Amino acid sequence: MDLINKAQKAVIDASTSISSDRIKAYQNALKIEKENNNDNAVWALEQMIANFDVAYENKLPLCDDTGIPHVLVEVGEERELPSHFFNSMNVGIANGLDKLPARPMAVKGNDIERIEQSCGLFENPSAMKPVSFLFEQKDDSTYGKNLGKNTDKIKVHIILQGGGPEIRAKTYRVFHKRSKDVVLGEATEWLKESLSMLGCTPSLPSIGIGRSHFEANSLMLRAMVHGNLDNLSQIEKNITKELNNTNIGPMGFGGKTTVLGTFINIGHQRASGVRVVATRPACFVEPRIGSFEF
């Protein structure tokens, strides 16, 4: 029961609050846009910050698109998963979606009917099932994490992924030509294009670079969970600067703040002529993450 309650709370926390590093980033963006006398950008950022305050104080969703639950799990070396883990997590996530409440978005029907969306939607928000869980192990990637040796804890991160950024996301191969500039440049160009169509800027885009489409997207998700705007790498700062030079600005109104920062997770690579790159232009309420240990 305790795990169910923790998962339920994590869903609600993810949907109703944002991290302190992002709050600081928004306040800094507002200052910059005021200094540049960009009234439209200032107005947009002020509305976003007010929205954050209202959502947090009243435990209301940050956005009408309450997202698809994704789960990232870290397991300590001295810990095993309890037998009831998956069932309890699914129940807790369902309870959290109903309690919010999340927006009913799950499609009814068999395989074909779900693709065609020909049988309508479930009325209960909890019908939006989480995707397959991702288990994390320590590796050599930029954001490779673990809970440390002799740890008997399990840490769970629930991430709510909205539809707009998914529509604008891209995963594809890049012929690297033995140059980081080629790979990073291609990813940056994808983001420039997607951000111009996203609408809900400023973004906090994430990038994963791996050996397969699955790995690239897994690396990207881990960057979203573990990235922190207070500790960006030089690569992340460089991409952030270039994206902000697009002048797309908050809500596409123009300005210095198209993105708050960029998270990039570079994983293992294989001997080949390509790198598989995943990019996701998060909307202004993302990443939406609720975490807990047990």
C-alpha cells in the first residue's frame, strides 16, 4: 500500500510542480526579456510563472495535456524488486491520474480500432496506461547514474510526456563523418525546425545519442530525469546559445529565450558510419517528473 501511495503522489507532483532550477531559469529569462523591452515575451513569461504558482498551490495540472506516464527505475546493488512492484506501480499511477484528474485520452478498441480511433475514448483518466518501464544501470553515458554501492534503495521517477513535444520529436541516423560538429549540428538543426512549430516555448530540449533508436530515446529520457539547469556542460551551453539565437522566443512571440537550457546524453557508440540521434523539444511545462525512494 505504501508503494501505491508513493506512486500516486509522484504522478500528482509531476503534474503540478516544477523543479527549483527551472523556476530560477524562468525568473532569469523574465529579467532578460524586460531588459530588452520585449513586452510580448515578458507577458508570456509572467503568465507561465503565474500558472506554475496556481498549479502548485492548488495541486492542479500544469497543462491540459496531462501526458503519458513513463517510468524510470534505479535499483541499488543490495536491493531486489518486491514481488508486487509492477502491480503496485500501475495501481498507484492509475490512482494518481484519476485523482488529479488527468485528461481522458486513452483510446478504446482492438488493435485496428485504436489506430483509427474509431471507438472513442475511455472516460476515466486512469485508462492512460504507462509505457514499458525503463530500468537504469550505471554506464559511461553523460548522465549515467546509479544509487551507489551497498545501497538497498530503489528510486523511481515518473515522467509525464505531453503530445505536442512528441509530435515535434525526431529520431534518426546521422552520418557522423568522424566529427562531433556534424552530429551535434544536425541535432541542433532538427530542434530549430521543431521549436519554430512547437508553440509552447521556452523549451528545455533533450538529446540522446546512441547505437539504436531504442538506446537513443532511452538516453534522452535519462537526460530529462537527471539534467539540471544549474550544472550544464559546455556542449549543452553551446547548443542552448545557438537555439536562443533563433529569436523564436516565449510562445513564439520573439525574444532571447527560446530555450531555458539543453540536456544532452551521449552513450556508448559502435564502429559504423552513423550515430542514432533522438531529439525532443519539451514544452514550457516539461520535464514533468515526480520521484521517490523506498
